[in-house]
Amino acid sequence: MLRSAIARLEAAGVDQARLHAELLAIHVLGCDRAYLFAHPEREIRGCELSHYDSLVDRRASGEPLQYLTGHQEFWRADFLVSPAVLIPRPETEHLIEAVLDLVRDFALGPQLKLIDVGTGSGAIAISLARELPQAEVHAVDLSAAALEVARSNAERLGAQVQFAESDVLAAIARDASFDFVVSNPPYVGLDEADKVQAVVRNYEPHMAVFAGDDGLAMIRRLIPQAQEALRGGGWLLMEIGYTQAQAVMALLGDWQDVHSVPDLAGIPRVIVGRKPA
């Protein structure tokens, strides 16, 4: 079964074909990787084989592995994912790190109030709630389907997060009470759609990926709304595309302590700004 799946995935040009074949087998058989290798004689039932073959065919056609298994690891936790949400990626963990660095460097107290805009699977909000258990964490998304996934993740992972359906911060009381506004907004321009990986373009939710012709439409809306929501001295952190650092920093105008946080390749990945006190 595994040999056949690996050959099919390799023929389709899937990277890490062996790993993906094994992960799909683990998902279908309900076992861990150690069991898979320790029991090669395991008899495969007909229903298991047909389910597995179907998943391999879907992976070979380009469907993301995470949507097939329904899971993605992020910040040392297992998150449920579906086609209703963007798949959490390692690059977004830099946003979590940047928030925690600010909390430490500025000796911010435990009674913090944070909001994650465009929460999707809830990965950012839930990770911060687990790292900062005394903080009041909110999360919003325009998609009701995405919020269902996020709520399920919060319940599974024991995180206290208040979720609400909102277009950016339109439905939230922007009463200058938040210490942090964080977001991994859509930042790909429609004029760059042909440069995006086909797996993202064809399968992940477009409203979570694309934002106007230049990719800055959501960020242009978020910055003034975040300014209203943040207390004086509060922080805005946004994940950005690899060419957008200068443009986004310019949009922050008279915000203070504006800087970028690089990813492991040295590319600006997160833009940070502080609302004037």
C-alpha cells in the first residue's frame, strides 16, 4: 500500500512523497508512526484501502495534506484545520515570538488585553492565550465557518479566547483599551496571483490570502482601526509579504518604535508599531 502510494505521489511531483504517504496512512489507520514501522504485516481492510487511495489521489492532484488529515502543528500544539481557514505556517510563529519579546522587554504586566484580527484557525490567539494565561484574549474573523474551527481549537487546547464575527474591527468597541492588536492579514496582491503557489491559489480561502491589487488593502483598513482600539503606548503587529516592509512602515506614519522582525532567512516578516502615548 505504501509503495504504491509513494510511486503515485512521486509521479505527480509531490515533494516529500514518502513522508506524505506515511502521514496519510497514519491518519487512515489511526496509529502513530512507530506503529506504522513496527507492524508492516498489518492487514489493511477494504474500507481503509479505499479511503487511503482516495486521499492519495487528492494529494496527487494538489490538495494540501493538512486539509486531508484535518490537522496542522503550530507553536507546539495540534490545530484542526479545514478549507475554511488558512493553514498555519511556521513563519507566523515569528508574530508570537515578537509579542512575547515585547511583553518581556517592556516588563508588561500579566493583565494584558489582546485581539487577533482575522484569526482563521485561531492559531495566533490561542497560542498567545496559552503563553499568557492571565491575559484577556479576543479574536475576530469575517468568516463564520472559520470561527467555528477556531472555537473548536480553543476548546480542544484549553485556551480562553473570546471570539466574534467582525469585518476587521468594525464590530468591536474601539475604546482604546487593548494592549496589543495582532494580525496575519491577507497580503497578496491580485496582480501577483500567478506568483502564488498553486496549492495556495487553488485550495486556501481567497479572502485570507488576497487583499486588493497590491496586497495592502486589508492593512490600510487595519492600521487606523487598530489606532482607535489601542491604548496609548499599545502595540500593533502584522505579518507581511516579503516585499512590503517599506510600504507598510510608511503607512504607520507617526507611530513610534516602528520596526520589522526578520524570519530565519533574514526577510522582514513582521512589522511592529507603537501607538504614541
